Amino acid sequence: MKEFGYDSVEEFKAVVGYVDAHLNASPKHNIINKGLAGGTHMKGIDYDVLGFPIFKGEDVKFTHKLDESLFIAKDDAQFEECTRQLKAAINKGEIPRDIFTPKQLKMIELELPRIVDLTWHHHQVPGKMQLVVSAKHSVNHLGGNKLWGGGIR
């Protein structure tokens, strides 16, 4: 399950429940790039069996699980909390500093919600946030913001 971005069968089942609710909420709702389910996007991004992108390896700099109280907060509030947690992980030596540019490190130190050339990705697993290389994140996809984040932008 881990190679598909899920830590457990329970996480996968939770996502299936959110997807089911999303698809049944409106006939206009769909899974963007569902045709890529189980395949690979031309930009080299693999997709899981449900049609969600799998960001992995050097494309993912950090992963954080939001507190449920932040699930439907605005992006800036979510991103600031994620950056605070990233800063703490770097300061504890859990995340190496050298995977970031000096400019990115300055932005992290200031706890800014957005970090140049990186994007906070709302994973389909409820509350899971990934700091992803922006060029990779640019593949079109249905994300967690729509599923568990209230679609708030």
C-alpha cells in the first residue's frame, strides 16, 4: 500500500469513502485523469488505482498530517502550519537542510505559507499534506482539498 501513498488499508478505505461521497454529490463531479488510473502521466508521474497522482522520492520534500481542526481551514492557515512543522523537523535534524535552496530555507525560517518552487499538496488521505516540487505537482488531478478540505481555496 505504501508505494501507492497509503499507510494502511484503513487509509485507502477512507479515501474510497471520500471519493464515493464526492462522486455522488453531483453528476458534474468526476476524478480528473481517471484514465491514468494505474498508469503514468507523460510528465512521469504515476497514478494509483483510483486515479490520484503518486508523488514520491525526491519530488516530495516533507509530509505532514494536519490536525482535524485544520481540515477545512483556508490554504494559508494549513500551509503555515505545515511550514512550521517542516521548520521544526529541519531544526531537529529529521529533514536535511541541503535538500532546500538558501531562498527556500529563508522562507521556511520565516514560516511562510508558500515556498518558491514547492507546493503544499493536499493528498487524498484526509489531513495528509506533502511538500512537492511545483513542476511535478502541476499535473492535473483531483486533490484532497476537494475531498476532505471543503474545496476551500
